[in-house]
Amino acid sequence: MDLKIAVLAGDGIGPEVTNEAVKVLKAIALRFGHDFNFAEALLGACAIDKYNEALPANTLQICQEADAVLLGAVGHPKYDNNPDAPIRPEQGLLAIRKALQLFANIRPITIYDKLIPQSPLKADRIAGVDIAIYRELTGGIYFGEKFLSEDKTVASDLCTYSVKEIEQIAHMAFKAAQNRRKKLTLVDKANVLETSRLWRRVVTQIATEYPDVALDFLFVDNAAMQLILNPKQFDVMLTENMFGDILSDEASVIGGSIGLAASASVGDTYSLFEPIHGSYPAATGKGIANPVASILSAALLLEHFDLYDEAAAIKNAVAASIDQNFCTPDIFADSTYSTSDVGDFIESLILGNETFTNS
Ligand code: IPM
Ligand code: MN
């Protein structure tokens, strides 16, 4: 298969981890006889530095012309404590999600048996956890009208959802549940928020089209607690933008590290794949960032194009690397393997290069 992949490595550790994902995709192309072409473009702080824009028009065009987008991370500390910054790196990420209409962000959460001891939770609570978080990505409070009074003493962010916005991701989540354990949990705050009550009405209605899927509801505060108490109860979790952002970070560490958690953002036309972690400024340039989330995002990219054997080759290689303790220090604190060591090892497993030794 020919695939044109736009690569937006972004800021901080983004370029380091994305480099390993590209390396792995090139190994897949070689082993399975595909032709993957990569087109790099700037997004986030690096784009602001060069073009004074977080999402330059040229970057958007490269993404629109590609079959898929592979994204690293955006963000830079110089903006984090400057509330007056006129342009922020994160605006680039939000703008590209909106421009490509990537309304569904899918964040799978699973556990490697080997890493059960690394989890902050007790082993019996987490063995076998397998959750798919469906986070709405182009609506809600992230994109609502913002307001700051002239004297800067009052601010507001509006949360808005339409029936259509809820329907499009809900159908996707129900279909996913049909192919999984047939359970869907809608997470909301329907005891307080009008938008949440709209979500409940729309999702309850749509559920009648998926009679084989059991639907239940949880308030978001309770969901945060249940993820720690009993994460095995969850199959598909469907939720709005900000709740999904928060709960997916929480869920990701059940598996031992946020550095393992990948995501797929999809709409009707475009698709984008990125780790759920951020730009991790403190680790930038140190070679300690975990490339696995980015590498597994590449596997999600391949699955999106029905390249299931290829995706499995990546996932098996990642599992084998973890099984052999071939991990960055976020997983095993005393590990001396670097970002590129881990990428090289996974690449060598994909290529069947037995000469690579784990020493
Ligand atoms: C994520 C990130 C982004 C988000 C930030 C960087 C804008 O936290 O992808 O989860 O909140 O969506
Ligand atoms: Mn987040």
C-alpha cells in the first residue's frame, strides 16, 4: 500500500519519540512491501518561533494532502506561565483537530502483565484491564466562546454541544462496543450540566439502534473514582472533550506510565495519530522519553488502513521489548535504555534481525 504520512513532530520530546515511530513505520514498509512517504511540517511552539503562527497554512495543507497525520507533542514552558501570550502552541493542536474535523479521539488503555508491578494500583484490580476511551475532540468547553473582562477580573469559557456532534461520536463508540465486550459507559455530569443532559438524551436514543450493547451512565466524579477502584468494569467509555482529557490521563497510568498510551483522532475524512502525553519539557533532549506511545500510535495508524498484520507486528514487538525489560526509565527507574535504544530494538524485532542483543 502507498501511504503519504504527514509528520508533525512538534515540541519538546515530540521530535525524539516521533523519530522512533517513523523508524518503526519504515521497518514495517520494508518487511511488508509497502511504500510509506513522510512529509514533515511544523506545529506548536516550533511553528510560532518560525512563522509566528501555531498552525501555519502550509502545515495544514500538507496534512490535508496526506493520507494520515502522525503527531508528536506541542507545548513549551515559556508559554505556560504567561497568561498574556498572544499565541500559544496548544492553539495549533486545537486548530488542526478542528480543521481536520477529528471529532473522535480514541484512547485504548491496556495492561502488559509484565508491568502490573509498575502500576500505582494493586495487581488484582488491574490484571486484564482493557478500556477504549472515546473522547469527543472538536467541541465542548475547549472550543466555546471565551471571555475576559476588560479589567481582567472575570473570565468565562462556554461549553456547547449540538445533537449532531454527540451523534457522530456516539455511533462510532457503539460500533466499537459491538466489536468488544458490548458495554458502553457514558460519562457526564448530568446532575448539573445542561450539555450532559443533552448527551444522555441523544445517547439513550442512539442506544436503541445497538440493542446488543449495554449502556450505563456515570457522573464524571464517580468515574474518576471507579477508574481507580475497579477499572475492569469498563469496556467503552464515551465522554465529552474535557472529561475525556482528564480521565484518559488518569487511566493511562494504570498501565504503569503515560508513556505507553497512544491515541487515534478520526473524523469522516482525515485521521491523526498521537501519544496522549505532552511535550515533557524536563526530558527534552535527554533521550529518556518513552517512544512506545508514539510507536503504538503508528500501529493505530496502520489499523486505520486495515493493515492489521502490520499493526500486530508493531504491537508484538512492543510487547516483546517490555517483556525483556527493554524500556525507558519511566517504566523501570534503573533502566539505562534510551529513547532510540528502545526504538532500535523494536525496529530490529520487526525486521527479524536476530543479531540485536539485549545486553
Ligand atoms: C491532549 C492534550 C491537549 C488537550 C492539550 C495539549 C491542548 O492534553 O491531547 O490530551 O487538552 O487536548
Ligand atoms: Mn491531555
